Amino acid sequence: MSSIEWTEQTWNPTTGCTKISKECDNCYAEVMSKRLKAMGQKKYDAGFDVLVEHNDSLLEPLKWIGNKTVFVNSMSDLFHKDTSFDFIEKVFDVMNKTPQHTYQILTKRDNILLEYSKKLNWTDNIWMGVSVGSIASVRKIERLAQCDAKNKFLSVEPLIEDLKNYSLKGIDWVIVGGESGHGARPIKAKWIESVRQQCIEDTVPFFFKQWGDNKFNPIDNDPTLHKLHRYHSKGGSQLNGKSYWNNPTSNFDSDNHILQLFETEYEIMNELDAKLLYNDEKVILKTIWELKSYLPFAEKITYKALKKDIQKNGVIDPILYFKTDNGDNLVIEGHTRLRAAIETKKKQIPCKKVNEKFKNIDEIKLWMVKHQLQRRNLSNTEKVKLAYNSRNTIEKLAKANLSKAGKSKKVNNPIDTYDEIAKIAGVGRGTVARYISVINSENNTLVKKLHDGDLTIGSASKFVTNEKKQIIKKQPDNKLSLVHFENLDKAQNSLQKNEIDFIIINNGKNVESILKAKNARIGVIKI
């Protein structure tokens, strides 16, 4: 198996290499070779700087079951000057004899590639690539186009500067990626976008692998940073809010894995067969990240226990889905069970259709919260926590409902978020207010004890109140402090954070003169 996003398997008939360009400065193969040598793996005894041909590794592909996409020499360069042509021929002979596998060969030595090209047997299952990451290496593209390989690709990784003056004519695929690890050099969005535009111009499939490091990624909250995202990679892999994982070596095109929902496009995370609960009819279930990640992911211990149970007993509770206007079966409940079923390779996954008429994705999210609250035996803390995590969705829908009721075209009326959360959680408004006061206290130890069940909402809230009183006693001479806000939402947020004590909504009169004798912090909204 391989952790490299654009391949499935690695095969290293040679090990060792020599740095020949500035793209090589932070070579991951060098670091990995040293690590494997330290772990006692004999294949790497000679170290990274010595090219070694491994005859005992030549026949490995003949033993693989099924069809593999294989990166040849992830730890070396097949066209290194110290690799004998006789050995290269042996590697090609194995690839020629295993047409069921697709092989990807990558070299930085385009001159040797071109020298040997006509002497080798380029079967259809071999993809030949060169590494290009700097202006100085752009010349390699033309030499790759001239070689006799039937399928050709570029690995623009690491991309360390803006590439200029090149054509992709004769190239069949382009991979772009940023550098990761210690000393990683930055990659810029405009460099990546420039390569993508060239791919569009020359009609070449484009694959953006990774930003390499979080600090290089300009996208706030890039979902691909999460390890459970389909397009996860180091530093994230979204470009302008979209994933570009187009891979002709495996016939995977991310553009074809899109689900239309309420006139919006969403990237599909999972597509798998399941069976209806009552009549065994086969359906294809699909998931999207916006719903898969909406509810908190299961804790490691809880998930491990669930996975063990599903491994032994299979999926008992059916996965719930609803049919979209385009006919897709979208999962809306059971994402964790589905993940466990996939990882345990269960083929029998029961599912059940939900006959709800959702108007937007927020209604689905709220349905998911309500369903979880109904099907679980939860404590008040767990109920409020689950509902509180959906506060933005709850408030958004509440405003929409007010608008539909005709109270206003554009709802400026304040929404009592506490009250809405309380309704969803099935608790009193005061319970929600006390919970939020604890969350906003910035006392991490207290919050953890609350969520772990060691404290009730009431007892944790009392602790916060007592702590606040002690702070007030230490500051008896506070002066009147007025803070002006643009709207009620911002004022409520400040109140929740304990930055102010009161909110006053007035008609623009001079509040300072009225309240100058009061030693309090007050937020004022002018209407």
C-alpha cells in the first residue's frame, strides 16, 4: 500500500539516489532511507547515497492479486546514472509481463531517459514522468514529450517557484504539490493556478496533491485537513474551495464525483452498495462531508468498540438516507456505522429510506441533531452540547421561519438563540444559559469536567459565578464602560464571552449621561 495520494502501491527494485537539482534539497526518500536503515531493514543498509539494484525485488509484481496502480522507485530513480541498462530492461520486462497493473515511473534524469527510450518496450500500462518544480527544470518537459512512452506525466512537486514559458503538448497528466516536512519551502496559490490554467489550455488532466504545510494553505478551515476527508493530504488539498484529483492512471476524476443538492454542488466522500432493510433491493449510498462531519466524530475508544461489534455482528441499525431530486441516495444518519462497516469490509449493509421533504441542507442538519437526541439516552449536558454545536444552523432556520411567517422580508428581529437551543435539546432556557456561561468562561479544566460528566451544568455554572464574584471583589472601583455594537448578534456574542454585563437598546439618546453613576460595563445598540 502507499500513502501517496495518486498511487496505490510502491515498488522499489532499486534504492539510493543522488541530488541533482534544487527540488532535491529536502528529499523525503533520503529521510526515509535513513529511518529504514536505523530500523534494521537490510534493503537500505548501503544508505541513501549508494544506488543498489535489488534482483530479489524484481518479481514482486508477479505475486500481487488484482489490478494495482504502482509507483516504481519511490525511494530511488530508475534512470540514475549508476543503474545498469541491463537492470532497467529487467524492470521493463516485469512490467511488460504484468499488463493488469499500471506502472508510474518518475525521473529527474530526462537525458538518460531520452538516451534509453528507443531501446525499451513501452507497453500501454507504463506511464513515464519527469519532475519539474523550478524554472530551470522546465526544459525536461520537451524531452519527456520526445520519448517513446505512450503515456506521459509531470510531477510538479515540490513547486518552489512560478513556472514560465512551457507547453504541455504531448503530456497526458500533471500532478502539482507543495513541499512538506522540516524546512519545507512555501508554495503560492498563483503558481498552482498558473499550472492549472496551462492544463486547461492544453486539455491535460490536473491533480493538486497538497499544500504541504498548513501555513501555506490560504483557505481557512480547509476540510481536506481532516484525516477522514476523501481528499485529505498534508496541509490540505483544496484550491479555491475545490478538490482537483484527476488521475487518468486509475480512471478517477474528481469532477465526476459531485452530488447536486438544492442547486449546490458537493464533493462525494463515499459511494458504496447497500441493501434496503425490508426487501434486499440494492442501492448505492453516497455521503458528503458537510453532513458526514456535522455531528461530532466518535471518540477513539467508542469507535473502536463499535468497530469491534460490527466486525463480529455486522451492521444492526440500518443506515438512513433520503433520495435527492437528482435520484442520489444521500446518507443522513449512520455515518459512523458506515465508516466502521467500510473499514471492516462488510458487504451486507442494511439501509432505510427516510421520507422527509427537506428544502435545504440546514433542514437536514437540524433533522440529524433532533434524530440523535431522540435515539440516544443522553444526559442534559450531552443534549445541550449537541444542540449548542448546531447553534448557527438553528439560528439561521429560525430567522428563515420568521421571514416566511411574514413578519419581515429581511429579518432584523432578534432571535433568542438560547430559547431555540433549549427547544431542540428539550431542556429549560436557563439550563442552556448556564451551559453557555461555562463554555465561555475559558476555564478549560471546568469545561472538560462538564463534558466528561464529572460535573452537572448547575454545579459548573455556580463555580463560574463564584469565580466572577471574586474578580469583582478585587476590582471595586470599576468605572462605567460603554461599548457600541453594530447589531444585536455582536452584542450577544460579547455578553456570552463575559466582556459586558448588560445590553441596552436605545433610540439614540445620550446613555452616558443617564448611566454615569453606574459602575457597570454596558453594550449599546443604536436603532
